[in-house]
Amino acid sequence: MKQTLKITIALMLMTLFGCAQTEQVVRIGGIFALTGYGASWGSAEQKAAIMAIEEANAQGGINGKKIELVSEDSRTDSTAAVTALQKLSGEGTQFVIGTTWEADSTVIAPIAAENKIVLISPSSYKGIQDQNSEYLFSTYPPYGYEIDAMKQFFEEHKMQKFAIIYNNDFFSQVMKGIFEEEAVKNEWTVAEAFGLETQETDFRTVLLKVKSLQVDAIYAPLATDDPGKGLLMKQMRELGINLPVVSTASTETESLLKNYGKEVEGIIYAFPMEAPKYEEFSAKFLTRYGEKPGSPSTATAYDAAKLLIMAMQNGTTPDEVSAYLHKIQAYEGASNKITFDAQGIIASKEYKVKTVRNGQFTTY
């Protein structure tokens, strides 16, 4: 009898202690493309989120509770992204950073909205915007800002006639659509648009067709930077095609420069202007990981984590956290001065034109 009583008391104490331990931890979910062709973005996003959480924990976490990041790999695959969100939701996670890549975000956004999960994406916006849900946010600027930044450049360099080479991927198709809309407004000519599979590595047939069109430039919003853009420009040089190649902000990734630095020399793209706090963030990232931020979404992932933590310090439910985020005005982040519009999207962002010169990303 005494032995049974001791065991019962011990189990009760273990249960109480376990509950106490659990209550001292606040979980934030993370869905990042850690494998697949978006891995250079996703791994950098995860590192940035971890750094933000480490900083918050060093300052007491969320109201004295330690923050734990529970990461899932979306594998740059929409089905895997859905599975990741369902897993996190099934474990009771109500607040999520992610996911990497527009196509995957578009698929999980309606699921998050329906289940009242506060989702803040660091590298996609269109799927978030289309849902128009109070629970969905993006710290990545709308792609239209990129095209706006190119208008004066096109005029100065007498670029009016373009061929488009894009992938049958959501992001690439969205960029193609935005460019075509702007072409109509600005009286540019799109001679022809060529759609290719995302994993395509042989551009020669398409490039020979482009060569016959007598265009001023190629607009190539390819879904893959490395190797896609590298192989495109490598094969252009092999075929003796010397047309300018204009692409997207995603061009600025360390892996592309490392693997295809010579091939992408001269590529043109618009890139977000550095926020006043970016250099501080970049230095901290370098100290923490021994490398520079690896993609345009590294700083936006850091800001996503910072903003979510701030909101969770001021609210405990998805409704409270969402309401707090919607009230944020001109937050001085590493990526931008952030204000969300009614759809949870970045309200403004300035871009500059950049290129690869002498093996380095630089202002044009």
C-alpha cells in the first residue's frame, strides 16, 4: 500500500513538473524550403528566424517564457508544405513563419486562414494577398515594385522590345504576368513568351528562337536562380547571343554567384534598397553563422520573426496577435520600414537597379 502510494505521488509530481515545463515554452512554427530548388532561400530564412528567437530568449522570451522554433521542411514542394502546416496545426501551433516560395505559400494560405493560424511569410506575397484574410501577412514586398524600378532604366537604355523566358511555376508566371501588364501601360513590346518546365536545363532551342526575334533584351523571371539563370546565360554565350538579360531580385543569391559568377556577368535586376538597420543585421548574421545573408528573404525572415514575437508579447490568441500586427506602423526592420496594408502586405518599398560586375553583385 505504501509502495503504491509512493508511486502514485511520484507520478503526480512528474505530471505536474512536466506541465510546468511545458507552460514555460512558447512554440512558433516554421515552414522553410530546406531541400529542393528553393533551399538556398529556405535555409537562410530558418537561420534568420533562429537568430531572432535567440535574441528574444536572451531578453526573457515571451513574457518570461522561452520561445521554441519548431521547423518543418517544405522541400520546395506544395504537397510537403501542406503536410508541414497540418502537422504543426495538429500539434496545436497557432503561429507560423513561412513558407518559402510563392507556389507553396499560395497552397497553404487558405488552410491557415480557415484554421485561424497566424501565418507570416518572408518570401512570398501573392497567395497571401489573394486570400485577404486577417490572419495572413507577408514581409516580402510585392513584385510590382521591382518592375517600377526598371522603367527609367529601360528608357535610358532604349529597351522597348522583349522576349520572356519563364518557368511553369507560380512565382515565374506571376512575374511574367506583371511584366506583360506593365508592357501594355508603358508601350513596350513583348515579341514572344516561352514557358519551360521549372527543372529545365537546356535553353538552346528557345534561345535560337529568341535570336531571330531581334529584341532589345530578354526578361527571364526563372524560378531557379542556381542553376537556371546560370545555365541560361552560359548557353547564350555559347550560342553567341549578347542580349541583355533582365531578371528578378531573387538573382542575388550567394550560390548563383559561387557557381555561375562568370556566366551571369552583366545580368540586370531590381533589388530592395537596404534599410538603415540592414548592415547591423548583416553583421550579426555573419558573426552568428560565419556567412553573409544568403538571399533577399533572409532579412525579411528576421523581421517576420521579430514582428511575430512582438505581437505574441502583446496577445495570446490568433485574433489578438493578428490585430496587433495590423496596427504596426513604420516598424524599423532589417529589411524595410514596415507597415502592413489591410491585406497583410507590405505597403511600400524602394528598389534599385543592380548587376553582376567582376564577379560581384553591385549597383548598376
